[in-house]
Amino acid sequence: MYDIIVIGGGPAGLTAAIYGRRQNKTVLVLEKNSFGGQTVYSPKIENYPGFTEMSGVEFSDKLVDQVLYQGAELEPAEALSVTVKDGIKTVHTDSGDFDCKALILACGAKHRLLGLSGEEDLIGNGISFCALCDGAFYKDKEVAVIGGGNSALQEAVLLSQSCKKVTVIQNLAFLTGETKLADILNSKDNVEIIYNTVVTELIYDGELNAIMINNTETGEEKKLDLDGMFVAIGLVPDTDVAKDLTTLDERGYIVSGEDTLTNVEGVFAAGDCRTKGVRQIATAIADGASAALGACKYIENN
């Protein structure tokens, strides 16, 4: 029996663990992928207060070290479902069941896919989501980056340093990422940005060889030969574990306000998985602190 179980080991979940332990509560953090969450895949963080710049891996490592120093337990396990009986929350995982008095859902988000045939099979075989992780495999090769937001532009900047050519494919008539990043890309000879264009087909024979792209304004369709494709078109909430536990909105986010309360007593939601207007590392950390303090108050009053 733990005082608090946190599902998700990203910035929100790890911050919740720190605050829970500071209140002398026993805390278990469950994470099915990498501790640090999506932050791990960020090649450079430049907007976190107190740090001019750092990599997502560096930031995640510091958080994990702090959580362990405070005495929380980290368990690499996938939370499959949650049941509640007499106020006790039981988290069913692929590594067994764990009980707690208060539960914090910090399950974050996962990469949005294009929805094309063969896409999931090509992940790791020509399709990637992380230039920092996989960029070295494409040195002196030609790649495409799908998307026009900050994540896509950061990926493209990093890839342009080692790839022969980087083609950025944006479905809008403009980039939505920071002007600074766009200026860097526009200054590079090995980067081409294509607007008003979507990927319609993946061409592969075990590995990705090319893609078909379509200009949504002219209707022109053409084949683009490449060695790899990095998809950066946003995230979707990774809230399957919560669908039978608490209320989700029409997009799958856990309904919860700034107080991080859900409609289930003793269950809180923090970070990118909950309904909110801004999803940044700084706001995830704020959620984690609020959720942990709310969980501690709940435990002390019940």
C-alpha cells in the first residue's frame, strides 16, 4: 500500500513524486516508456526558467536523480487499468497490481501519427519521432520532417547539421513554430520547406524508400525519394488507462481544472493528459506540484 501512486514519469509525474515525498508520503511512479516522458526527445530546451539551454535528456536525468534522492520508488511498468474499492485505488499493470490511497494521473501524451497504411510497421524502419535519438542513422542521407511547429523545426535544425538534405513538409501556408527557428532553417542550403502539402502514401519494402505528397492548393502530386521521415505533427493524450475511471473530453483529455481534481475522489490529473490551454514543461511541473499537494491533503482528511 502506497500513499500516492503516480502513473507517468514525465515532468508532471516526477514533480508530483518530489512534492509527495517532501510531505513524507510513500510514492510510487509507474512509467511504461522512458522516465522523463516526451521531454527526453527534445534536442534542446531554451524556455525553462533558470537555464539558458539544456537537452531534454539532461533535464530528465536531473529530475529522476532528484526523485530518487527524495526516496520515491520508480517502476518501469505499463498501467493497464484502475479499480476503486472503499477508497483504495488499485492500479493493474503488466508487472502486477499496486494499491494506493491517492492516485495521480500524469500519463502525458503520445506522438500523433499520419494515419497512413504501413506507418506503424515502419516506426524504427524509416519513420522516427526523435532526431536526437535517431538522427545519426541518417548522416549524409536525405530525410523529410513532417510538421511546421516548434518540435518539427527543432528536429529539422538538428538534422540539417548532418543530413545531406532535409525537406520540411507543412500542411499550412506558413510555419507555426518560432520565427527564430524558421530563420535558421531558411538560411541553410540543405533545407527545403514545402507548404500546403500533405503526405498521402508511404512507399516501402520493409524500410521506407519514398513518400507521395500532394499540394492541397494545386492538387499536384509527386513522389519524394528519401531515406527517412521524422513525424512531428503534435501529440494525442495517452489516457487509455483512465477511460473507465474518470471523465474524458471529446479529444480524450482527462477533465480537470487548475486544481487538478477529477470527478473521482482521491484521483488527480496533471500535465499534458488533462484539459488545459497551455502544455509546456513549466505548466506540467506546476500541475505536478498542485496534484501532489492535493493528494496529500486528501490523504490527511480521509
